[in-house]
Amino acid sequence: MALPATFAGCAASSTSGLGTSARKSRAQWEYRNRFLASGARLRFRAHSAHGRPFTAGMEYVYRTHKRDPRIGYAVKNLATGQYLAAFQADKLFLGGSMPKPAVAAVLLEKRRGNLTREEFQNVVYACDLSRNESWYYLMARITPADEQYFERKYRLPDVQILNNWQSPRFYAEFYERCVNYRLDYGCELLLEAMRRDQYGLGRWVMPASITYIGGKTGNYGEWDHESLFFYYRNTPYAIVLYTRGNFAPGNQLGCMMGGLFREYCA
């Protein structure tokens, strides 16, 4: 489907030369005229943070494990690009379900945003309810060369999206590209799909005033991860936490996410 005259000449080139407002308008046009026009639909409503109390016990867990060798995290101000905190942020972790939005982004890039209705719907299924079948469906349509092209084009850390090894810094950077509409294809769809993610513990202990919040979780065996992007007092942030070694059999992920938010964002 052709872009309107306003965006003529932009479809085949990077959005890097456009301002944020123009990039956002372009992405929203694409969302309406490609994703919604395909007949595919998001399934859940976006919801705000829940604002449950962050207890002294949760603060203790956070302070005790802030430098635990089993974890890695990154906290980034997405407006300035500044890292507010980083611990083992470049260490690779087995991602569980974490790479599903990035896999979708690679396919959107490969197809220049022109997915079929079935492909669009599987992007939604992979991001909001984390369906493995949809993840495998998307991965079958991309190659390692597509992944490498995507990482180079958007200056993302060189990780293994398809082989499921990522770092906290990779996802902090990926969220920055999405929130600031720096991906040429699929930004609005990815943001809206991740805002409807049905899992995660961090949003439960963040202030209910945070109405724009999304992210992705992952778990498999000894690996448990959580990540969020959100606006707090009109500033966008990302918090990404990866763990290994059965670090989180209980609510440790929520304690760590809430603690990182309170120390570095609030």
C-alpha cells in the first residue's frame, strides 16, 4: 500500500533524517493502513501500572541483590540516551521469550512493513500472550543475515536474536529505537503489542500514574527476565533485567524492577 504524499520518498529510506514528530506520524499512518487494514487485531487493552505498595521487605531484597553476580540490568533515559544504571549490561543471557518482539521487528524490516494478515496476527500473538507457536512462525521467515542487517542498520549491540542470547543493553537500546520511532517499519505496532503484554511483575509496584507502560518477560529453566519501557513525568525510560541461576523463584523480579525504578527514575 502506497504511502501518502506527505511521506513520499521516505518509504525506501531510513527515518533517521526525520524529526520525532514526523517519524511518529509516519509510523501511525503505517499502523492504520497496513496493520489495521490487514484485518489483524490486538486482543487486549493497554493498561497502566498498578501502584501497589513497595514494602520494606521488597526494598531489602533489592538492596541485598543489587550486585548479585547472577543478574544483569540496564536503566536508560530514552529521551537523553543516558544510562542511569548498568550492571553486567553487556553480558549475554539465554532469553527465554524475551526476543519475540525483536524477532517481529526483524521480519517487519525484511518485509518493509508489508506483512500478511496472518503474519501481523502472529506478531500480536508473540508479543501480547507470548505464544511460542507464533514465535516459531516468525523465526521461520527470517535468517541470520536478516538479523545481522537489522542490528547493523539500527546500531544495536551484536547479540544472537535467533539463537536466543541477548544482553540487557540490547533490549534497552531496542526500546529506545521503538519509543523514539527510529525503526523504519512497525514501530507503532510493536509499541502497542508490547503495551498489551499479559505478564510481568514490575508494573505492579510502579505508580498508578504511569499510564503508558509496556515490555516483555522471559523465563526458561534457570533463566528469568523482565523488561519495561514507560513514561514517568513525561520522560521515557527503559528498565531491563536479566537473571540466571534460578535467581527468581518468588517475587525477586518485581522487587528488583521496583527498586531500580525508585532509585534511578523516580
